[in-house]
Amino acid sequence: MAVGAAIWSALLEKGITMGVREQVQDEIKASMRARAAERLSGLRLIAGAIKDREIALRAEGGTVSDADILAILGKMVKQRQESQRMFLEGGRQDLADKERHEIEVIEEFLPRQLSGTEVEAAIAAAIADTGAASVKDMGRVMAVLKGKYTGQMDFGAVGALIKARLG
């Protein structure tokens, strides 16, 4: 077992988990050792996006949290899904496959997506927690959901569900 892996194992035993950034860096090293070029390319895209966000926040005096990273990863998946769709419409299966592979790499670092019934239950709980009564309260409901479920649901679709419930 490598020294780094032994350290992480010891930390996990104590209940200390590795952050997303550290997981990405470890996977980059493993992919380099395995000479997995396609995987390495996707991981470097993730690392670059995180670094860009760090630079932007450093100017404001902030730091990048795991929640920020999950939001970045969610945005990256959406961008690649759109690109994949456009490549398929344009008859470029090779490029669509490349986008699909990048999506798979990115999704490894995202938490499990909630099912439709779990999303509905989360919305109902957030509405109850905030006491939301109209569409004017939608922002508060979304804030609760984003705080608890970042990376686990599509907030664009959730917005429409909240509107339907409150409207």
C-alpha cells in the first residue's frame, strides 16, 4: 500500500473523509500511473475548473468548499450533456462518445442523484420547513434544497416542481 493510501486509510478509520479536491488529485495520480489517457483528460478538466474557481474566489478573499466543487461538477455535466446532444444531432458520434466519457468521469465525484419520489419528498420537507405559501417564497425553498442536496438533484427541474406546488 502506498504511503498516501495508508495515510488516507488511517484518516478514514478516525472518521475523517477526503474532500472532493483530494479525491480528484489522487485519481489523477492513479490515472497517470495506469497510463489511462482518456480518464486523465477528464480528471484534468475537473482539476482545471476547480482551480479556475479558486482563483476567482481568491480575489474576493474566499475559498472553494466541497459544495462549490459539487456545483462546478454539476455545471460541467450539464455542459457536456448539451454538447453531446449537439454532436449527436450533427452526426458526430465520435465527439458525442468523448463527451459521454467525460460525463462518466465527472459523475464519479458527484453524490448519488435522488429519485423522483425522493425529490418530491425533499421539496415537501423544504416547503414545510420554510413555511412557504406562495411563489414569492420559492427562493427560500430553493436555498434550503441547495444547502442540503447540492449535486443530488437538477435544480432547474426542481424549480418548476416548486412553482407547481406553490402556484
